[in-house]
Amino acid sequence: MIAQRAPATSPSLRRGMITVCVMMATIMQALDTTIANVALPYMQGTLSATLDQVSWVLTSYIVAAAIMTAPVGWLAGNFGIKKVLVVCAAGFTVASMLCGIAQSIEEIVLYRLLQGLFGAALVPLSQAVMLNIYPIERRGWAMSIWGMGVMIGPIMGPTLGGWLTEYYSWRWVFFINLPFGIATVLGLLAFMDETEPRRSSQFDWFGFASLAVAIGSLQLMLDRGEQLGWFDSNEIVLEAVVAATGFYFFVAHSLTVPRPFISIEIFRDRNFVVGLLFMFVCGVLLLASAALMAPFLQGVMGYPILDAGWLLGTRGIGMMMAMLVAGRLIMRLGPRTLLFVGLACSTVSLYYSIDFSPETPVRTIVWTSIVQGIGLGFMFVPLNTVALSTLPPALRTEGTAMWTLIRNLGSSIGVSIVIAQLTNKTILMHARLAESVTPFNQALAEPTAAMLDPSTDTGRALLEQLMTQQATIMAYANDFKLMMLMSLAAMPLILLIHTQRAPTPPPAEPAASTH
């Protein structure tokens, strides 16, 4: 039963307008996970903040969004998908404006916290709406379009953020959301139907509190671990203990109460569970590889920030190419074939990335990036289509929230692992190279190495610079190899996907009817 109907219009027009609106909401939220990164030094100067203080501009957003992703299913079920989506889009837009006019570090951290709280629901609810308004035969195409916004947003964020900061001001990193946010709210109010709220559902406060504490502590640990030396810091140890305790109480509580905060039923769907594992890997490959390539292109290869952003953007070209055809191919080839091709492309691109150095030509970087984008696109579309389509309609919104949460956790954990590995391997490789700098090294005795004479100040400085560069390149190679092995290790999961069961029929009461 529809609680509230939008004005009568052409079904295809309404479906198209709803798609545009939810895609704008998705892209806004996805962009804001990375768009502010390159603007941090400028914010630090304007707001007179320390490096540790300004890092909370990123941390507050990530932690708030992670915590508030979990209750999205309950909120949508009790108040209606349209109402929650409109309130969150409006709140996200207002918070973006407040971030742009902030005059102190305390203000912008508070407003970023609000931005994360309101933005958490945009991605999972937009995915649920897309699944509901399109018939089964077109869901692959719908997930292709939706996936473009989710996956290209984090990749293009640094490029767009760098351009806005360079030519305008860091404040425009936030102001750019205003026209799109207003258009989204007005479009949803005009074209989307409301669902009937389920007022009888009780909210599991203990389950939410324990999961929120666990996720918040884990995100803080992952975000601040590199700055504080990981488990050499008492803060990181405390956050790890709190996170483990919170997850323990959440799991124990969920298994012993009749109506837990997150329904256990969604984990009885094999496709959904396997999809969660795959999505964790996708999260790692998506953001962790971007977190490596951005500093590698600028710090090691010497590209300016805008050039590095354009090179990173070529991965988005590959993803768009793959997603445009994946929605059609999934009906002919099946999800397993597309997943295999996607993982194979990711593995090949990471394999060639291992040999990257300052001498690597631009064309090699471009085609490797495009191939990786193709791989991610071919993985993302079948995962969203198969795993979520087999869930009962009543659990779909809750499933999309869990889907988004796992992808974000995969991204956070992946970035933390590769950055920690990069730091440790750089130190280790530098120490090993330094062991070779002795008077008995024949390479240093060659006439061509006269400038590297360790007995002179200039020679020692040049040697130190060369060793640091080589150690850094080898550390990056080790990280790319680690991600390649992770991609290979995910291959057997393809066999666990059940392709025989027919997808669940579309719900009788869609969130946004097109009739």
C-alpha cells in the first residue's frame, strides 16, 4: 500500500527522474569521501589548525557515516524510504554549506560530523530505490548506472577537489554540493512515492549502541593508527579493545534476542554472504590502490597534482566502459563469468603495477589503470545484481545498508594495511640497501659513480636520496603484489555463488512506483 503518491506523470519519465535524483545523491556522498583530501593543507592554513587537528575533517565524516549506515534499514522501514531520503539529502546539503562557511577547525569538524550522519543513508537507500523501480530483467543495467556513481566518485574526488582548490578555494569543495543537493530534494518530492511505514518494529537500542561503539572505535583505530605508530600507542590499543568488545556484545546479543538490530535472516542467503566477502575485496581494491597510486605518481614519479589526478581518472574510464556493457552481458554470460573476468583484469593490472618506476611511460600507466577499472566494473555489477536480488523485498533495504557498511570497512581496512605496509617496507628496504654501501662495493668504485662517493658530504647526500627513492619503489611494489595476491585469493569464492535460483520478484509496494 502506498502511503503517499506523487503527481501522475508518465511512468518512464518518473522512473527516469527518480533515477537522476538518486544518482545525484549517490555521487554527492561518494565524492565527499575523498574530495576534501587534497584541500587539507589549505584548510590547515586558513583555520590555523595543526596537522593532527585538520585530519579530523576526514575522520569525523568517515566515523559518522560508518556508524549511521547500520540503522538505515530500520529508519526506512519505520518512517518510509522517501521521507528518510529527502531528510538526509536536505541535511547533507545544509551541512555542506555550513562546512563551506566554517571559520574555525571546531566548526568544520562538527559540520563534517553532521554531513557524515546525513550522508550515510544516501548510498544504501538510492540502491534500494533503483532495485525497486526497475523490473528484474533491467536490474543489471540499473546496478551498472548506480555503480558508476559509487565507484567513480571516490576516484574523481581528488581530481575535482584539487581543481576546485587550485583555481577557486577549498570552500568550493563543499559549496559544489549545493545545486545538486537542492535539485535532488525537489526531484524526490515531485516524482517519488512513499512507502507505508511499519510502526510496529521495535528499535534494538543495545544492538545499535554496541555496533556503533565497535564501528566507531575500529574506524578511529584504522584512521589514526599510522599517525600514532599503531600498537605502540595506548590510544590505538584502547580503541582495538573497545572495538573487539563492542563486536562481541553485538554478535552475542543478536544471536540471543528475537528481534535483533540487524536481522539474522539476511545472512541465511548464500549469495548475499558470498557477495559481502567479494564486496570487502572490492572495497580494498578500489580505495587502497587509489591511496597508493596518488602519492606514487606525485612523490615518486614527480607528476603535478592535476596531472596525477587525470592519470588516476583513467581508471574511471575503464569502469564506465565495463559497467555500460556488464548490465547486458550478465543476462547472457552469467555472474560467475563476469566476476572471473573482473578478478582476472584486476590481477593483471596489479601484476604490471609491481614494476612501476619513474621510468615507466605514461601509456603503460594509462592502460594499466583502464584495465583495473574494467576489472572493478565487471565485479561490481554482478555482485550488486545477484547478491541483493535474491534477498526478500522486506530485507532489501537492510541488505543494502549492510552492503555499504562492508564496502566502507573494506576500504578503511585496506587503506590502513597498505599504508602501514608501505611505511614498514620502506624502512626495511632502506636498511638493506644501506648495508651494501661499503668501500668494498664494486659498483661504487666505477667512474660513473664518482658523485656517489660516501667519503664526501655531497656523495652521502646523493646516496641517501637514491637509497630512499629505491626503498620507496620497492615498498610500493610489495604493496601492489599483496593486493594482486588478495585478488587471486578471491577467485575460489566465485564457485560459491548460486546461479540456479531465480531472483526474487519485484516487490508489490515499491519505494518509488512508476505507475
